Amino acid sequence: MPPPFEPLTLVHVVFSSRIAGGERHCIDLANAQAALGHRVHVIGSAGSAVAGALAEGVTFHGLKLPLLRGWRVAALARRLGADICHGHLGPACKAAARASSATRVGTLHVGYKAHHHARLDGLVCVNRAQHEALPKGEALASVIYNWAPERDAAAAARTTDLRAELGLAPGQLLVGSVGRLHVSKGMDLLIRGFRAHAPADAVLAILGEGPDEAQLKALAAGDARIRLLGYRTDVDQALKAFDLFVSPSREEAFPLAILEAMRAGRPVLSTATQGPQEMLAGQPARLVSVGDADRLGRAIAEELARLRALPADGRAVSYATAAYDRGNAVARTLGFYRDVINHRAALAPSFEDEEEAIIA
């Protein structure tokens, strides 16, 4: 399909070495834009896993050291003739803001922080609450929901039987969660709540890696029902094995893992963080208060009792997900780029003076 307008030169910036939700969104957006005929580049850290996930039509530029990243991003964006410099996650948004030769956009994968986002020309909010809370300023902002990118094609082609891998007997219920092992994701709350309240024959599988892995393993020690399975490429298949998906996060703007669980038709139990409150409104899912391990554990026990009463083939759930359509979101993002380019031109500031001021 040809692009709906003259192709743009698009530069995405993401500095993570590993691939989590925000990185996956950046990768899939860049790949989709390249497929539409745009000239797409991604600036990241040398050796990042992001490079290997990009489509053939996307060029990766690896920065070997974090020193002066903002200046180097600005220089590279200028050399590439970028129309748009789009930052993903805080440090990358801060660096993208230095690229004053291009129109600068950032996606609020986590939330607005003035020192990361205040100098951008446009902001993509991933939920309405973010948009409503933005400070008044000259930046344009739009709510464009994320979507659940397809996982790695090779992984999707494999057949994974997670229940057999875990040695589950028929009738055993499997609770699962997917996310980075970081305090913000609340996996410690999930382990505490599960240990205290889940039935003896239930099993908890946590998929993901991160800095809190050792602490979480220590927290789970002595309970053979709890399995930390590390980073997996077969998440879509694993989700289909879960009887209950749990998102225990302390903060969450737009959890792709919940959207993937919805796509897989799994029952969802989530803490009432910003993103899930909007995503799950009117959906057949359950929300519990944030940061309360005891309440989360009791809710897990109640949901498992409800599910146990249903036949195994009657536990699937149907969700309304039309709002999270990939093609629509990509088209809206490209349209937003045009709006921000035009808005920036209408303001007619001296961006050459701004660049000189930054350098000074």
C-alpha cells in the first residue's frame, strides 16, 4: 500500500538494550511506517536487541557511548534530513528534543515529565488521563492507543505447551503474568498475594526479566508453585495456557501485556492503574486497588474458584478491542506528524536561534 502522502524521513529514538513494551511499540511502529514507504531510521544504543527486531527497510544507528547523546542525536537527525524525530521513553525523548532541525515528537509510554518532554513539539498520549493532565503549552497532543504487536514470527510458528513444561496435572489452574521484573510492575505483590491466598494446587508463572529477579526469587523461595520463567519469545502461546492473567503493577500507562491477554481471550485481573482503568472499562475483567498484596491475593483466589466451576473450554473471554487496531493507530500517528509539522510552521519561531541557544 503506498503512503497516503509524500514519504517522510522519520527518525525514532530508543536507548534500551532490552525489548519491553515501549521498545516493542517503537519497533513495530517503525516497521509499519517503512512498509508504507517512508524512510525510517532508529537511533539506539550499540548492541541493543532492538536492532535485530527491525524490518529490512529500517536503518539502525547504534551509539556506542551515552556521552552527549542529545547532541549526537541532533547531529544525526540533521544529517539524515529528518522530518520527524520521535522519542520513546524518557531519556530518548529528552535527546529527541535537542533535534531542533526536525519536528520533535514523544510518546508517553510511562507518563509526562517536564525535564523529558517539555521541549517537544508534539506528544502522543496513550490514554485519556495523560492527555487531560498535560500542562498547558505550545506542544500539540493527541491520544493514540497502542496496539499489541505480533510476536516474533519464528516463535509464533513453534508449538509451546506451557502446561506440560510446568508438569501441570489436568484440572490444575495456572495463573500467569508477563512483565519486567521491576518494582513498578508489582511482581512482589503478586507473589505475596498468591502465596497467602491461592489454592494449594494452583501454579503461578511469571514471564520476564529485570533488575529485581534475585529479590523475587528469594521472595518465592520455598513455594514450589511459583515459577519465574525469565524472558520468553513464546509469550502468545504461553498466554493461551493461562487460566487467569494478572497485572499487579503499581503504575501502568498502557500495558501491552494486558492487551495481549485480551487478544488471547484470557480472563484478566488487574490493579486499577491509569491505563487498565481505561482499557478495561466496560470489559469482562476485574480491577483491584493498587499496592495491596492481600486484596490482590484474595481476588486471585475468588477468580480461581469461579473459573474452577466452569469447564476448561468455557473459560475464554471475548473483549472489545477495535480501539486498539494497528493499522488505524499507525495512520493516526502519521496524520499527527503532519499536524505537528504544520503547527510548528504556524508558530514560526526561529528554530535556528533555538538551536544556537541549546548549543550555547
